[in-house]
Amino acid sequence: MNYLSVENITKSYGEFPLFENISFGINKDQKIAFIAKNGTGKTSLLNIIAGKESLDSGQVVKRKGLNIVYLAQKEDLNPKLTIEQTIFQSDNPILKIVEEYEHALLNMDDASTYQKAFDKMEQYQAWDFETNYKQILSKLKFENLDLVVGTLSGGQKKRLTLAISLINKPDLLILDEPTNHLDLEMIEWLESYFKKEKITLFMVTHDRYFLERVCNEIMELDQGKIYKYKGNYSYYLEKKDERLEVEKITLGKTKQLFKKELEWMRKQPKARTTKSKSRIDDFYEIKEKASQRRNDHVMQLEINMERLGSKVVELHNISKSFEDLQILNNFEYVFKRGERIGIIGKNGTGKSTFLNILTKELEVDSGKVVIGDTVKFGYYRQSGIVIKPGQKVIEVIKEFGEYIPLKKGGKLSASNLLERFMFDRKKQYDFVEKLSGGELKRLFLCTVLIQNPNFLILDEPTNDLDIMTLNVLENFLLDYPGNLIVVSHDRYFMDKIVDHLFVFRGNGVVEDFPGNYSDYRAYEDSSTLKSIQKKLVEVIVEENSKESSLSQNLRKELKREFGKLESEIDRLNKKKTDLETDFTNSEIDATKIAEASKKLQKYINELEIKEERWLEVSMLLE
């Protein structure tokens, strides 16, 4: 079933065309990833499909009544509302029913209102929706729904927008970099959610493991043309290589034909026949094809790094806390030359704080940070760089350096470095405010590298970079001889680049794991059973000891569950009684006795389960 058709659309900004006359369709249950270089209009295309941006020509035809939800990179939320109010602000009718039921649970004295809300939940089979909605909020770490949106961090707002998008279960979900601002645990959950859910996706993402495991079709905008690959990321890479090889062979043959036709053209007299005119027209068409070349701008990062001495960085029993939040507790480590360390951990465990301590931008509470005399840090921050109004691209990079030395001698000017990072000469004199998010990241990377560091620190470097740039950056980092620390949620990037990990567990605990991210996940999965058993024991001990107190949110949830259980027990008792009454009726059809007996046993079994849980909850609420 076709949901949406994009027909010969064109979009330009001034004289710069993003794309011209492109067409494709999106069908039910497709999970499509859209791949293109930064600055070629990925976000603009998503905005056009979602109806957020106009186009120059062509049209987008949508199926009547199609429900589209668009998760943009910049969230649009009312800062005055609470998280719960924001979620229930949706037009989703089932969500409205859940909202009524949630409010009725808070006022159990109003039996009439509660019963109406309960009956609606039954009528519209909203119980599964409620369970799914709570699971999504839990996985995206929303526990206190009374928090005001205006007090949330940028990452929390992005997660809230994602949660709302998933809860509403649209026909078509459009996503622009959905894994940005999610920690690894959340990304893996979202990956699993999309794999099992029957949902139609059209997304832009640089997360290659996500592409590999979620998408069933890759769509690429390359040199102004759309190419489709019906498969995951591995299939796309294989088939793209085959396509480029065919293009290379075809271009070679075209050039040979062009030489032959050029020789013929030179021999032609001025007076030409109709037949020769036709051949002349063909010649100009062949000439155009033969003149084509791929504009890949492959970066050749051959920077000559400054010498790094034997002493790099030493951390001696360092500790750091923010009030009650412990980040580091007597952490000790001596960096060796050429080490490549990845840093992982949940949001809020102190990864960025650790980087700022390492570069002495943040003081430790105790302990000592010793930095070698030859160490020169290059720090790529999440916050990016501060751009002055009216600045041009070339002016930004020249503030950090005019050139960098190359391995084989000579110098690479700031302008040439920008070219290697896919900023052509015209683009270098554009105002920085015209750049896309990904182009800004590339420019920031240039400003870090032109300073010729020998200790690179990259804090979430993959956000907003296209896959082509990521591949080149990875190749550079593989050849980079200096020290490297990477904080990233991009699992593919980490697997390819780092040798071992610092795992931030929270509460000041940091573990040194000998391997990349996939090695770490395999290790963690192997110990899952032991971890579950340990948690079960802890829960039993905690419940048996009457010293533990329930949190306000948990008590609220238990009250809701208690009210729901009471209503369900009443409902089941009524059905059981009605069925038992039917059995006393001598006129009951003998053929229906067996069926009625099964129903009665089912009600009895359900009652036992519900009553047992009711007793557990009532004891917890005492």
C-alpha cells in the first residue's frame, strides 16, 4: 500500500540547488534510511515531506487520512507545561481515554467517574496502549512526569519529543537523527523497538548499526540522483560498490567513443548532410557524458603531528563531586603514548566532566592531574564553536591557524584544508550562518585539526556528520599516531577506532574494559543472568525488611494499580456469579455446558491471580 509519493520535486536556496526533479515513494511497513552528504538537503527533504517547508516545483502526494509524525532535530515544546501535560496534549483519542482513566485513579472517591473511565478503557481496549505508553516513558528515563518542560536539558527535550512520537503510533514516522542525545542503552532499546514494531519509517541517521539492524531499504541521494537499495546497510555498501564500478567502466567506454567521434568531427567539411547533423548532435551528448566525473572530494588527512614525549597525562587518585553527585572517586590512570580510549556510560555519569578535568578546564576536589610538557590537546566539544555575526567560513578557520605541516614536508593552507573537508572555494566565502548542522561540525573539526594536536579529545564527534564524512574521519583516526579519547554513542565508530574503554557506571565508579564496544556488549550479555539473579535477591531482601520506604512516584503507581485491581476483581466476580447462576438454570443447553465450564475456570484462575496481586500491593501500601 502506497502511503506517499514524491513526484519530481526541486528545491533551491538562492542560486544553490539542493536537489532537482527527484521522485520516490514510501509504502506501508517500509523502514527507509535516507543517505546523502551534509548540505545536500536531507533535512529540507524531510521538512517538505512533513509539510513544514515549501518546494520550488513538483508535488508530494499523500494517502487520504495519513497520520504523519515528524521528529525533527529541533523540538517544538511548550516550556510552561509539565511532561505529563505535554504528552496528553496530543489529539490521539486513545491517549485521551488513558488520560481520563489516570485522572480518575487519583480520585477514587468519585466512583461514577472512575467507572465511566474504566468502561471506556474496556470499550476501546486501551489497556495495552497504556502498558506500551508506560514502557516507552520508562525506557526513555521519564520517571517524574510533573517536571516542567522549561527546566529540561536539550537531551531530555529530544527524548520527550521521541517518546510522544512513539506513543502516538503514527502511520508514517519521519525521523531526523533519532539517536542523537540518546545514551547507548536507549539506542539499543529503540533499535529493538523499531525491529519488532510494525511501523513505517523514513529517517536520516548516521548510526550504521542502526541502519544495519532496523532498515529494510536504503535510499541515497548521490550527484543529484536517487538510488534505491532494497536491503540493510551491508547490502547497500555491496551494491553501491558494484554500481560505482559499472559507472567507472561505462565512463571509460564513453571516453573512448568520445575520442573516436572527436576525430570524425575534425575531418568533417563545413557543408553537412542531415545524417551527419544527427551524428553531430550525438557527439555533443557523448561529450557531456564523457566529461562527467565523480565529485567525491576524498579527504587525504596527512597531518604531521607534533612530537609527543614519554610523559603524556597522569591521573593520581582524583575525585570530583557536584553536591551529592559523585563523578570520580580516587580514580588513577597513567596514559601511554598512542593509546586509543573510548568512553561510554549513561547520560549524567560524568563523561564530559572527565574530559574537562583531563584538560584542566575543571579543578578536581582532590588528587593530582599531571600533563606532560609536549602534550598539545585538540578538543572537539559538543557545544561547537562560537561564531561571530557576519563571519565567513575561511575567516573562522584562520583564527585558529593559517596552515598545518604535512608528513612529507610542505604546508597545507587553511583554504586547502577546508577543500579536503568538502568546502569548495565558493563555499569558503559563504557566511557561516548559512551552513547546515553537519557542515558546522565539519568546520569545527577543521579548526581543531589545524592546530596540529598530538592528543585528540572528541566529545560526540559523530553527531550531525554524514556517513561519507564519518568514513573519512575514521580512516584518518586509524592512521593518527597520537593519543585519542572518544566519547560517542556511535557503536560502529567506537568499534572501528578504540582499543579499550572507560565505562562510567555512575556514583564515581569507572571501569577499564580491555576491548571495543561489541566486546563489551558480549561480556555484559554473558553476565546478564547473574545480574538478574542478584537484583531479585536484593528486591526480596528489601521487601522483607520493613525499613525501606517507597518513593512518591512508586506509591502513586501502586495506588493506581490497586484501584485498577479492585475494579477488575469486581468485574470478574460479577461474570463468575452470572455464569454460576446460568448453571442453576435447568433449561441450559447441554451442548454449551462444556464451553461455560471452561469460561468459569478461566474467571476463577484470573481471580486468583488478581486477588494475590491485590494482597501484595495492599501490603506494600501499608
